[in-house]
Amino acid sequence: MYDFSYKNSGKILKGSKESEDFLIFVKRLLPRWANGIPDSECIAIFKVLNSLRKKKKKQLVLLETGSGASTLAMFLHCALFGGTMYSWDTNASKGSFLRSVISDSIGKILKVDVNRIWNFIPFNSTDPNVGIRVLKELKKKADFCFFDSWHTLNHIMFELKEFEKVSSARFVVAFDDAYYTKKHSNYSYINMLRAKLNLKKVQEPANNICKPFHIEIENYLNKKYKKVSKIKDYYKSNYKKDIFFKYFASDRKFLNQMGMEEKNKLVHRFDAFIIG
């Protein structure tokens, strides 16, 4: 059960600080496997959405590839200000779990039905029949997408181009682990799984290395659009004091050994761009 009482539930609607505190309150109820991004990154997503909504002066259509704590940030925004959201994740059980958490916590306190706001699609985001492009069939234009699925440049670019087919004229794209340099295969993840099987690491081929995702993506966007701005996000000015990293310190040591997280590059753990 996730229907814990929040001490200031009556104030959530009155200010962004209370909303952000409530978001982190719910986020910290999640188990580690569903709580994959830092608290500061979760708040950064929430703040980006609020800023975008004020600029566009409309309810937003939000997308994400992958699901977890980011889902909470996006759902809370929709619960407070209206809008709809779509998530693609191949782990159907994760979607069911998050739905129950949202229903018990955010949904119960704010009296909103998770099923009226959130559409969870347990499939590949790039599939031509049920992937991102289905928004065109639904006659919806997307305003935001958070990319957090298979962390390779080739896959992210595929997802980004699918998103562009359904995006509105002004949109925001945000990326987790934007400092990664994996082009076609995530050898860090592969070697993490091999370590669990007591197997030796496999060598990453030179042709798998690219520039950090945030650089590759920014270069792509600048070539295609006239107006591209990198967002000065909350994460970058707050991640060094984020207790998320200390709380999961043992886990993060293993991630660093496997190359799944690099302490000296965490400033680009999250990056977001506004286009138009």
C-alpha cells in the first residue's frame, strides 16, 4: 500500500514548492528498481514542464520512453494542471506497479483517476503500430518527451525522429544519462549482466564510441531547427547535494565499476532542449 498521509496535502495546489516536496515524498516510497533517477532530476522534469506550460498557455501532451520516477513527475504535473501522458516500457509489470503507486498516493490525495491521464504501452517505443507514431492516429501533438530507454545513440536518435513526427511546433526533449558515449550497443549494461553470471567483461569495440549524447543531440537539433535552446535545469545546480547518490552509494559503486555511471560526468546526467 502506498496511501501514506502527506502532512501538507491541503497545500499541494497552492505553490510549486509544496508540489515538489510532495513529488519527492512519493518518489521516496518507490523501491530501488523503480527509482532510477536522482531526486534533483525528478524535480528538474517537473520544473521544465511547468515552464513549458506557462509558455504555451495550454494543457500539455507528454511522452516518455522508459518509466519510473519520471512518470511520477509527469503525472503530478497533469494531475495539477491538466494534460495527458503516454509511456512506453517493455516491462509491463513495472507499468502495473507504478499505476498502483500513483493511484494510492497522488491519485487518492488529489482525487484524480490515473487511467484518465496516463496511457502505458508495454511495447517498443519505435514500433510502427503501437510506438510513438500512434499519436498521429490519435490526432494529438506532443509537447514533451523524456528519453530513458535503451541508452545508445542509435536508439535515442530513432526515438527522437519518431517523436519529431508527432511533435507540436514548440516542444521540449529531455534525456537521462546524456553523458553516455555508446553508439550502437550498451556494453556497460551487457557487462553488468555478465558480472551477475560470473563471466568476464567483453571488450567494447572502438566503433561503438560516439560523442556524449548531449553533444550529438544538440548538433543534430541545431542543424535541423532555427531556434534551439539548452535549458538551464534545476538538476545541474543541485545534483552535488542530492542525497539520492549517498543513499544508494553501494549500488552506485558497482555501477561505476561497470561503466554504467561515471562520477566525473554526472553534470550531464540530465539535459533538456527547447525547440521553437
